[in-house]
Amino acid sequence: MDNGRGTSVGFLKSSKVRNAEEAIGQSEGLLTVLRLTQADIKPAEDALQIAKRFFDSNQFAKAFHAAKKAESLAITLDERFGGYQKAAKALQSRIDSMRRLGLRTEELETLLSRAEKKVLSGIWDTGAFVPNYLEARVLVERAEAEGRAFQERAEQASNAIFLAELAIESLGEMKGPANPEMFADGAASELGESLHEATRQLALGDTEGATKVAKDIEANATRLKDLYLDSTRSLDATEAQITYLRGEGVLTNGAEADLKSARGMLDKGLIEGSNAAAIRIQGELEVIGNAYRKATTGIADAEILYGRLQREGFHSYEAEVALRDAKRSVREGNYARAVEFLERALHAFARRTNAREALARAIEEARKRAQFLRGSGLSFLPDIQEVLTRAEREFQNGNFVGSSEDLRIATVLLDQFMRAPTGKK
């Protein structure tokens, strides 16, 4: 009976010994392999040494569990190290890629150094002080994600800068300028400065600002190309307008000089200034043409009217002087001034016409008053009628001064009669 129990106890002890030995052997074999990696497995090695001390002191169960813990800890450290190492390599690759693009990487490099320190600072995990691969991995993965996002924005900015550069070159290569090099320098100088600013902003890490500046450059270059074509057409149309006006006899010397200056501006690449000048010249020519037509047509009509008024006996020194000055202003090309002189003449005509109409109404009114007095027994009524008839005849002959004098006499006589006592009480 006792022999059987002893045999059983011996067998159990032998089994524990064997299990502990196998566990220690497996852990040692695993650690031997993992030592070839860069993972810090010292905590697992320490746990294995504890397992061996338990085994040497015949604490086989504790030795078994310590060996298993060493094995588990080694596997965990290897996995954590692998994850951290992969993340760290990705971050380093991102840093290298950004360097090749000329981007600043100081912040990412600082984060990578901080992650390495985080690993060395360690952390307690299930009773063992192990390298802090977990938090270090989170740190480098976040840094890599930020670096990737920044690089993508930087590449977009770089592409925008490249397109802006192409747009500037396209603007400088426009067909038509007599001196293409001078045109390119003038048209693209400001855009070139903006391009340098975009490049500087990208180098400083302001990807959004660099992208905006680059896109504005591209848009402005395209706008200037279109504006150049518009300016060319506008200047050609302005030249045709000048030719037409010259054919009508309009003096356009000032506009011709301005047109030459505007073409010179365009050849120098001053597109916006040239376009503004072309628009201004066209407006001025429109004003000049209208003033010329108004002046010449008005003078012709005024001469016809004045000739008719002269046949009616009307003479006006003021009107003659105004017409003479208007013609002189037309010859000098000062059409606006000619219109002013013409208006003076027309005012003189208007005053004369108004005076004639007023005289006609006054004669008619006096005639009606004289007719009303018929049969009144007024002895000098025939004299009044004779004076009125003479006033009408002089009015018809254009002798408005004489007609006005006779009308005044007739009016005085009529007024005296109207004020005279009737003899009735």
C-alpha cells in the first residue's frame, strides 16, 4: 500500500519536473531566436532566470509558470516591438520622402526621438517592467498620419505652383508683341514675384497659403491672356474709328498720340494699363465724334435759320460773332467749344424769335382793342387804326423796331381814351 502511494508521488513529481524542464526549454529556445531581433526581451530573460531558480530549488510548479510567463512575455514584447518598428520605419520613410521634396521635417524628427525615449521610459505590465512599445507606436503612427496629410497638401501646393509657372510662361509667349522678351518681362514680372512668394510659403510649411497664391497666379495669368487679346482687338477697333473720323474731317491728333502710347504700353507687357487706355480713347472718340457732328450740323442749321431771319430784317452782332467763333473752333478741333458758341447764337435767335412773337401778340391785342372802340365816336380812332396798320406792315417787312415804335404810339392813344371821363354823372 505504502509502496503504491510512494510510486504515485514519485510519478507526479517526475511529471512536474518534466513539465518544468520542457517549459524552460521552450522559453529558452524562443528567447534564443528572439535575441536575433532588435526587440528588448530582457524582461522575458529575467522571468526565465526566475523560472530556473525555482527549478533549482525544486519548486517545479512555480518554475513551470515562470517559464510560461517568460515565453508569453517574450512573444508579447516581440509583437509590440514589431508593431512599433513598422510604425517607426513608416515615419522615417515619410521623413525621407518629405526631405526629397524640400519640406521641413524637424517636427516629425522630434516626435520620432520622443517615441524612442518613450520606449526606454518603460511601463509596468502584469508585474513586469517592459519597454513602452505601445504608447511609442501610437505616437509615431499619429506623427506619420500628420506627415502624410501634410505631404499630400504640400504636393497639391507644388502642383499648383507648377501649373502657375506654366501659366506665366504661356502668358510670356503670347504671339503679337514686337519685342517678346520685353513683353514677357513686363507682363509676368508681378506674377513671377507672387510665384516666389508661393514657393516661400510652401518652404515655410504654409501649404494652404501657397496653394491659394499659386491658383491666384494661374487665374490672373489666364485673365491677362484674355485681356491681351481684348486689348489688341480694342486698339485695332480704335484705330479704325480714328480713320473713319478723319475721313469725316474730324481732327483726332490727340487720340492718335494716345493710341500710339497705348500700343507701346501693350508691347511692354502693361496689359491692364493698355486696355484701360484703349477703353478711354474709344470713349473720348465717341464724345469727339458726337460733338463734331453736333457742331457742324448745328452750324449749318443755324446759318440757314439766320439767313431766313436776316431776310425778315433780323440782324444780330452777337449771333454773328458766336457763329464765327463756332466755325473757328471746329477748324481748331475744339468741337465742344464750338457747340458752346453755337448755343450762344441759338440763344440770340431764340431771344429775337421770342421778341417777335411777343410783338405780334401785342399788335393783335391792340387791334382788338381798336375794333372794340368802333362806334364810340372817338375822333382820333382812324389815326389809331392807321398807326396799327403801319405797325403791322413794318412787322411783316421785318422792321421790328419801327413796328414796336408805332405800336407804342397806338397803345398810348388807346390808354388815354380808356382813362378819359365819359361825361356821365
